[in-house]
Amino acid sequence: MSTREAARRKPMSRRPKDILLRLLVAAALVVDAVVHFDLASGYQLGAPGGIGEGNLFRIEAVAAVLVGLYVLVRGSRPAYAAAVVIAGSAFIAVLLYRYVDIPALGPIPAMYEPVWFFEKSLSAVAEGLGAVLAGVGYLRQRGSARRRR
């Protein structure tokens, strides 16, 4: 069997490029989670009795950690799709609440904050990069599934 044939038979999730991609997506989600966990307590003060922005930050952080582990363990299309949803939604939210003053929507507090600071910028970059890389992973998995047929 030639090297090319062996590479073709090797599962996509075990190729060095895919392992690196999985690590990068997971790292982006971990950065997102660490920033959200770090900032959560300060943001909860705005609504100590309600859902509050701090609790939303904690939910985002837990989701990012769980999906990051899912990507690391499986590296499958559903894992990459979940990473796109988590990182992409967080990226859209940080941009939206930076530039648009959206009022409170039911239990979700108004989170408008028209400034950039280091942690916010770091999470935005990690979320945007994580969403793009997860999208690439999703497309690579889709392409490998077609080649196996």
C-alpha cells in the first residue's frame, strides 16, 4: 500500500492537520470561557436578583468548555457545528452589544457596552477565530465523508 493510499484510508480526525485544527478550535473556546468566567462576577452586579449578565456569561463559559471538549474528543461534523454555533453566537453578541443599544428583552438584561477593553477584545478575537476555524473543520469533515463513498 502506498503512502497516498494509507493517508486516504486514515480517518480524517487522526490526520495531523485535523488534530491541529481541533486543538485551535478548542483553544479558542477555552480563551472565550476563561474570559467569560473571569468577567461574570462583575457583570452580575447589574441584576443581582435576575438572570443577569454575569449568569449569561457563566452559561456561555460552560457551553464553550463543553463544546471545546467535544471537538477535542470527537472532531466530528456535529462537534464542529456546535463550535460554530457557540463561538459564532458569542462573537455576534459581543459585536451587537458593543454597537447597538438593545433594551432588556424579558429576562435578558440590556447589555449595551460601547467600549472595547483587553478582555472583551481578546474574547471577540477568540470567538471570531474559533467560529471560522470550526467552519473550516466542518467543511473538511464534509469533504472527507464524500470522498469515502
